[in-house]
Amino acid sequence: DTGVSQNPRHKITKRGQNVTFRCDPISEHNRLYWYRQTLGQGPEFLTYFQNEAQLEKSRLLSDRFSAERPKGSFSTLEIQRTEQGDSAMYLCASSSHPGRSTDTQYFGPGTRLTVL
Amino acid sequence: QKEVEQDPGPLSVPEGAIVSLNCTYSNSAFQYFMWYRQYSRKGPELLMYTYSSGNKEDGRFTAQVDKSSKYISLFIRDSQPSDSATYLCAMNWPHGGQNFVFGPGTRLSVLP
């Protein structure tokens, strides 16, 4: 399977702990996105990378959140000092087609975070 | 008012029925429209992608965009129990970066 993969699939943590999620995009895709999805809602955009450059961040991405894509391949999303409101599904997506202003995005299975 | 709205459902239909799913939006700058299917506890899966107004057909699925009414639709013909999922619309605008705006999704159940 050469789709987008995410690890771990589930994470349970206590409030105040730090957590890190990993996303491996489709290998030829140069764009990578992070979204957050809560129950009964659509995905909400968090941030976007083109290659290793983080080009866009949502105001939803507080100072406790940081994302990296050091070599333009996999990406990590870290949440520091987790709060119960951080409980959600964290989705990663990737896309290609350089030169187009909008791409179709392909999603991974998500990491479900529960903060106790 | 949210930027993109969908009836959350649940929508229950018998197998074989034609299903109509809809989204309304407020931002007239949106030009790119997508439909995703999301099974429980899975990531969204792209179904259809359209640019500007018009219709697009792919197998049992037809996407329609009416920009004058700010209204998009997804039709599913000969619905199957395996179509039971949440359907999300998403949209973007030229030079709007990569910030796709999603609707909250409509939960569909196709009953055998």
C-alpha cells in the first residue's frame, strides 16, 4: 500500500504531557497537510508544507503545537502540555501537481488522540 | 453563519435508491469543489473533484456545482450498503493557499 500512513493510530495521554505524531506522505507528493477533526465536524486545516518549508499555519495552531518536515518527506506534529480540548482525530494529507493553485489531497487514516 | 454548511443527517435510504447530498456555502470566491467519503474511524477518501460550475460524472456518482446559488450536490445512483459513510464536501479558491474548507459532513445509511 503506497498511500499516506500515520503513526500511532491511537494515543491516550494525560493532561499536561507532550505527544508527537508522524505522517508519511505518498512518496512522490511534495505537499503535506495537517488537519484536526472532532466528532460530527469536518476536518479543520492546521498547517501545510511544500517540501520542507512550512508555508501556511492556521490560527488554530496555538503555540503548543509545532510541525516539522525536516527533509521534505515525513512530517511530525507535536503537541506540548496537552489539554482535554486537544482530544480529536489528527489527519495528515498529501498532494502533488506543482504549478496548480489547488490540488486534490489524499488523506491518511488519522491518529486519534484522547487526553485524560 | 458557517462558511460551508451541510445537513448532518443521518440520512437513511433503501438499497438501490438515488441519494442526493448537498452543501451550501457563503464565499463566492470558491472555485474548486470536492466530495470526500469517510468511513467510521478512517481518513476521508476523495470521490469527486470539480472546478467552477457544471456537472461531472464518475460511475454511480455525479457532482453538480451551481455557483449562482452557492450550492453543490453529490448524487449516488443505485446506492449500496457499502456506500454507508459520512460524506464531506470541501472547497477552495484560487490563490487561497491550501486552506481547504470542509463542511461538517452528512451521515448516510443505505439499508439492505
